[in-house]
Amino acid sequence: MKKLFLSLFLVGTLATTFTSCREESTGDKIEDAADDVGDSMEDAAEDVEDAVD
């Protein structure tokens, strides 16, 4: 009985360790970078438009 509880505890600890510490996926990082670039381009376009006026 003690071995069963110890085994379940160990499996639960390992599962928690490997699933809770994940970083953002590469796709999320690329999407965030693309959004930042798009926002920067919009800001630059507005600055140029203001300078022309």
C-alpha cells in the first residue's frame, strides 16, 4: 500500500513538473513578433503622414 501511494505521488510530481513549466510555443512567439512589427509599421506610417501634412 505504501509503495502504491509513493508511486502515485512520484508520477504526479513528474507530470506536474513537465507540464506546468512550458514556455510559449514557437508559433505564439512568431505571432507576437509579427504583431509588434505590424504595430511599429503603423506608427511609422502615421508619423510620415503627419510630417507630410
